[in-house]
Amino acid sequence: NILIYFQKDNSRNQLIISDDGKGFSPINKNGKGMGLEIMKYRASLLKAKLFIESSPSQGTKIICEF
């Protein structure tokens, strides 16, 4: 399941995407993909911040704050 929503607190906006999937360890840099780095780069082009919360068997939450 995937949940996508927007949230506004005072002067900051957040796009939040979360799932209840298998999750991963965001600290582990052994992956061969560039997906997370590209997402962070694209957020930086918009002067936004990207936060990733995940752990194995716990799903993933990505927050783009702008």
C-alpha cells in the first residue's frame, strides 16, 4: 500500500510518500542504483530538503520539504 499526501505547517510544505513494503537500510551504500541520490539532487534543484526514513520490514517514508 502507498499513501501520498501534502501537509502544511506554518511556512513549510511537505510532500510525504509512505508505504508498508519491505523497507531497506538507508545507511547501506552497497546498492548499485542511483535512485535515492537522484531524488536528493532533484530536490536540491528546487531548494527543497529530502528525508528518507526506512528500515527492513518496516516500510519506507520519504518527505520532501519545501
